Amino acid sequence: MKKITACLAACLLAGSANAIVIDPDSYAAGTDISNAFSGVTLSTAFGQDPYNPTSYGSVYSVADNDATTGSNAFGQSSSNSTWGNGSFEYLLVEFDTATNFVSLDFFSNDSSDHNPELIAFDSLGNEIDRSSFFGAVNSSLTLSVSSAATQIASVWAFWDETSRGDNGGLDRLEYNAAEVSEPATLALLGLGLAGIGFTRKKKQS
């Protein structure tokens, strides 16, 4: 009886949302972290149009004195943690299971204006939400995107610079784990109650 009740409680708790953090500091500088985190694929997309990249590359944990947490940030090479810098690099984050909230830290590396953008898309490539900030100078900030339903399948992160000569860094991604749907939660509750009833009947016989 106690074991079944404990199992039921654990199952119900598993259905509640919880935040998952993807932080480059989890790995040593220079490490390829493209597929290092369960449930998420990180890619560097290259090209002047972030929606139609010309090529893709890996994402690394790279040492950066301006990192918002710890000493490492996301990088598009094993030694370069700047995004922008005239080369049109974008961070692409793809989720194995859709989520309803994503946030990402942005930090500038020089005194020029920076325009960071974070854009969320559903599984069909439709834009769901966009967050941006014009004129971030020598500062760090966190941008976030969300959806009323659990629809975010991927996000793009980049610095929208006219000259592409300015640059900035990216650090600490956070997103919500998918919740168990309401029907599934009720099914778990039903199974738990059925198990409790079966145990009582077995003891009485």
C-alpha cells in the first residue's frame, strides 16, 4: 500500500513543469557540446539569411571573460565565442520535445550598439514569438520567448547588426521540460487508484 501510494505521488510530480538549464560551463573549454545535452541539439548556422543557412557547424564551450555565468560561453568554433563579427553566425537550438518557454543570455563584447534577437518556431517552421533589444552596449541581458501552448520546436539566436562588424556572446540557455498532458495525468491517477484497490482486495481474500 505504501509503495503504491509513493509511486502514485512520484508519477504525479513527474508531470509538473521543471526548468532545464543548458550551460557551457558544464564542459571544459574547447569541448564540442552540439549533442552533449539530452533532448537538445545545438548547431551553428552560417549565411546572411538566418532562415536559410548555407551551412551548419558544431557548437563549443569556449572560455570568455564576459560570460554571464562561470567562465565559458557558447562558441561557433573551439576557440571563438563571438557571434556576429562579420561572418553571419547564428545559434540554432532544436528540441526533441516541444517546449513553451526558452530564455538565453546575451552579452556584448565591445562598446558598439548590439541588437540581440531570439526567435521561436514551431515544428512547421512558423514563427511563434520573437524577443529583441536594440542598443545593448557593454552589457548583458536575458531574452525569452514563449507560447501559450507547448509549440516551440526550435529557436534562433543572433546579433542583428547592419555592419556585422560588431559582435557579442551567448550563454546559459534555459527551457521548460514538457508537461504531461491533463488526460495523461488523469490516467496515471486512475492507474494508481486501481492499484490501491487491487492491493486491498488481495489482503481481504
